[in-house]
Amino acid sequence: MKRYDVIVIGAGPAGLAAALKADENGASVLLIEREAKLGGILKQCIHDGFGLTRFNEKLSGPEYANREIEKIKKTGVSINTLTFVTKIEKNDDSFTLTLVTRDGIASVIGTKLILATGCRERTSRQIFIGGTNPSGLMTAGAAQYYINILGKMPTKRCVILGSGDIGLIMARRITLEGGQVLGVYEVKPTPSGLTRNIVQCLDDFNIPLHLSHTVTKVFGCDRLEAVEIAEVDEHMQAIEESKHIVACDALIISVGLIPENEIAEQLKIAINPKTKGPYVDQTLMTFAPHVYSCGNSLHVSDLADYVSESGELAGTYAAKSIQKERDLQEIEIDSHLMYFVPSHLDFKSPTRQVIAYFRSAGEYENATLYIEHDGKTLFKKRYLHLRPPEMERIVFSLSPDLAPATVRVYLEVKP
Ligand SMILES: Cc1cc2nc3c(=O)[nH]c(=O)nc-3n(C[C@H](O)[C@H](O)[C@H](O)COP(=O)(O)OP(=O)(O)OC[C@H]3O[C@@H](n4cnc5c(N)ncnc54)[C@H](O)[C@@H]3O)c2cc1C
């Protein structure tokens, strides 16, 4: 059975960056991807705006992915596409992976694992819309796949439910392809997507955004014919008198992404309910020694550039780490924060620089983020605006003599 120092599962931007860095740091690396081509979701994101941080350029998704794919081709990384990881078993000092390939079932052994399996979209089944289940009911990612990969228009006249970024991007794409987007309906009183996407994808194309509204029912047998729209009250309950019918041939759902972690669950790796990805320390190692998590399977990032950065961290630490013992301390967060990654700090780790990502729980102006260790401030940063859709990145250091103690992160918010 072939054996590798590092096996990376998933070849989206996170997995590509992880494999590149693990290789650069001297590890023998196997990169496994279930699809025929490398690049993950970026293959279908043909709009631009990728790579501003990483390459200082405005690239489309495929261009961004190709930069990494070209680099990886020049390395010693072994690549298995059309290969699906179905089972992972833990041995004393390694992991045995069962793979389904075009040639049948195969097995490989890896000393370290990097999970870079991305995320998936919430579907209509997960948000309880009443009525029938006709064709024309699809996620924004599915609409993106139809138009950008298959070259087929899935709608002439649609309604978009949810103001997540993929839905906003698809509102613009459908309009540019000659379709009509009647409106984007968001149940919350604030948009879920980035401000730049609201402006560039809705405002610039006169597509209305209806906040505090939802779809309560769909109609149609074979094909969707109409949806019922309702305004919601402050408890997000539909207001009966506001209900009205809108005729359309598609309902495109963009109500959030969920990290894909079946493999982590198979390994009984603890999942953080706040991020839906594994708990990790500053090296992105999960609670399972030698198993790392990165990219959107760790937490949903708003930019592919941050996804690649987390892949690089996981790849570097997986290749370099020889540490046996850990002293994990939880990072406590206050209710003004939606989440903070890493969730833990390992005080025995030689890695003292911490790259962290967080999202606020609400919209705040003039807020200050504090990181405290044993009651003393380690890091402080003031923000003019914080919004949950916009992920923030910070870097702070742990001095080598810092004793293990609880670390608290909180936002001081001006009323
Ligand atoms: C439908 C959809 C549309 C999106 N559209 C946009 C967009 O327009 N713009 C944007 O900025 N972001 C978009 N995103 C967010 C996007 O996920 C990130 O920008 C980025 O691609 C995440 O990188 P990643 O490497 O973490 O995951 P991904 O790019 O999702 O890559 C994960 C890879 O892992 C593979 N994989 C998963 N499980 C296994 C397994 N068991 N065995 C083998 N391989 C496996 C998958 O096939 C996939 O190639 C979208 C996300 C989704 C789900």
C-alpha cells in the first residue's frame, strides 16, 4: 500500500494551497479530488473579484484556480482525481483511507491528513417552504452550474430567496443572460451578502431587495408556476395580510452554506456548533492529532483568498509538525461575536503567531475587539463598522513564556 506524509482531501483553493505548502516543506503529498478537474467550486465562479489579496489582481474563479493548478503541476505532489474518499481508519501512527476510483476500490496510508472538503448549500428542504416540489426549485449554486458550466438557462423569470453572496451574484448573471429577476427576498431585516455584491449585483441592475420578506409556499406540478411571498414580523413570523402571489418559473435559493464534514464526523472529530467546522488550534489541527482542517470545511469564508491562506497554514504545519503533546485552552467568546477561529490555543505548540478570523454577531459601529489572557490584554483593535457578512482577519502573537490560561475574546460595543 502506498504511503504519504500528508494526504489532502479536496482540491478546491484550500486543498491546492495546502498540498503546495506541504510539498514545499518537504513532505510527500497525495491530493485527492472526487471530481474530474481540480479547482473546486471556483470552476463555476466565472465572475471576477478573486485574488485581490493573494495576487493583487482581479481574477475570475477559474483564473484564480489555474494559478494554483499550474504551480502544483510543477511539484512532486501526486494527484488522484475522480477519486472519492469513503472511509478513514485510524492506525497507531497513521490513517488508512479507502478510495473509490475509476479502477475500483483502493487504499492508501497517510501520516497526516488535511480535510479541505469545502461546503455545500442549504436547500429548500432545510428551510420549510410549503407546497409542491416542482422543477424550477433550485439552489443558487445549481443555477450557477447550469449557466456557467452547462451553458443552459434554467429560468426566464425568477424569484431569489435569501440575500447570500451566491444568490446576489446569480441575480446579476441571470439578468446578463436575458432572464428576469423579479426580486431578492430576505427574511432578516439586514442583507446576508457583502455590501459590494448588493451594490454591484442588485443596485446596478435595478433588482429590488425586499428585506423582512420570505417565500411561504410554491405552486406548480411539473414546473414551478408561482410563489407565495409574505412580509415577516420581528419574530420572523409571516404576516397573513401581506401574503401575495408572484408568478415565476423558478425559485432560486441562497440561504447559506454549511461546511462539509462527513469525513471529520467519521473520525469522531468534535465539531464547533458555531462554525459547523471542526474545533482547531492555531496550527489548524483538529482535536484529532495529525488531522487538520482548512478552507470552507473549517468555516465559511467570504473570500477565496482567505480560504487559500488557511490551506497554506494547514499544509505548512502538517508537513512540519513533530510535536507529540498539546495543551489546548479554549478561547472564550462573548455574545457580540458569531464565531472566532481558531477555537483553541495550544500552549505547547512552538507556533506563537496566530492568524485568526471572526465575524460579529450583529451590525456594530465603533466597536473594539479585545483578546485577554488571564485578565491581561494581549491584543486590541478598533473597528468603525462590523457586519456579520464581512469576515475579519487579525494576527496576534503569544509570547513564548505565556502560561496556559483561558483566553477571552470580546467586543466592546458602544450603545
Ligand atoms: C455552490 C457554491 C457556489 C459558490 N459560488 C461562489 C462564488 O460565486 N464566489 C465566491 O467567492 N465563492 C463562492 N462559493 C464559496 C466557495 O466555496 C469558496 O469561495 C471556495 O471555493 C472554497 O474553497 P474550498 O477549497 O474550501 O472548497 P471547494 O472549492 O468547495 O473545494 C472542495 C473540494 O473538495 C472535494 N471533495 C469534497 N469531499 C470529498 C471527498 N470525500 N473525496 C474527494 N474530494 C472531495 C470537492 O469535490 C471540491 O472540489 C460557492 C460555494 C458553493 C458551495
